[in-house]
Amino acid sequence: MNSEPDIEPDLGVDVPPDLRYAAFARERLAAMPPPADAEAFALAYHLLQLAYLLVTDLETRIHRPRGLTLPGFRLMFKLWLLGPTQPVRLAEISAMSRSAVTNAVNTLERGGLVERRPVPEDGRAVVITLTAAGEAAVREAFAEQARREREWFACLGSAERERMTALLARILRARPADLS
């Protein structure tokens, strides 16, 4: 006798186990009184699951084989687009702590991909900039990541991608005040 709960077998055999579980959990939560919120759960579950799978995929297939991490690549990508940038600004736009940025920059600097340069007007401040090797690495990784992102979102049409992006941006703009 199987002691596991039946998690929506009528969804079909081709439905991945994580989505079968999400449907099961949503159904169970829908039958519970507040504070249970089946819709909020389902949205958060699917966003987190997608984020986890996407990050793992990009790390495993693209960045780790190149000796990078996804956070390291993200910092290099920002530097590629912005040019020399102060670490505090990188932390602000990366949703990373200052110490996490410092650690990532230290690793990238040891690898010869970025360098710190003093800010002439402020002897204590530095900017982080890509080296030539860093620019070449970010260009190569970006091309592969862009290809992989297209694969991930190929099931959506252009208008759907735009709508989903707008909805996610709206959620990010309305984030809880204590996260701003």
C-alpha cells in the first residue's frame, strides 16, 4: 500500500512532479480558512520554481563551465552595459548586499575579469570596471545565455512575454516597503 497522498493523477502522466504537487497543494490550500491563500501560494510557488530552475540551468550549462557564477556574470553584465560603476551602485541594482558584491568582485578580480580603479575626485572611492578579458568573457556568456533564455520562453508569444514582463515589473515596483 502506498502511503503517499494522491497528488492530482488526472493532470496527465506528462505533467512534471513539481507541477502535480503545486496543483495538489493549491487544492488543499483552497479548502483551508485564512490565512491560507491558494492563489498567492500558486503564484509564489510557480515564480520560485521557475527562478530556481532557470538559475540552476544557466549556472550549470553556461556560467560554471566558464568558471563564473550567475551573480558574477550579472555584475559583469551590468559593468558591460554601464561602464565603470561604484560597488554601492552595483549592490543597489543587483539586489545583492554590499558584502556579496565585494566577494563577487574579489573573485572576478582574482580571475582577471574586473579591476578596481580609484575615483579621481574622491580618494577613498573606487569604481569597478571590466578588463579586456572580462569583456570578452561577458560577451561570450551573454550570447549563450540569450540563446538559452529564448529556449526557456519559446512557449510564449511576443505579446505574452511583454505582458508577463510588465506584470513582474509591477509586482517588483509594489514590493513590500521594508524591501525597498
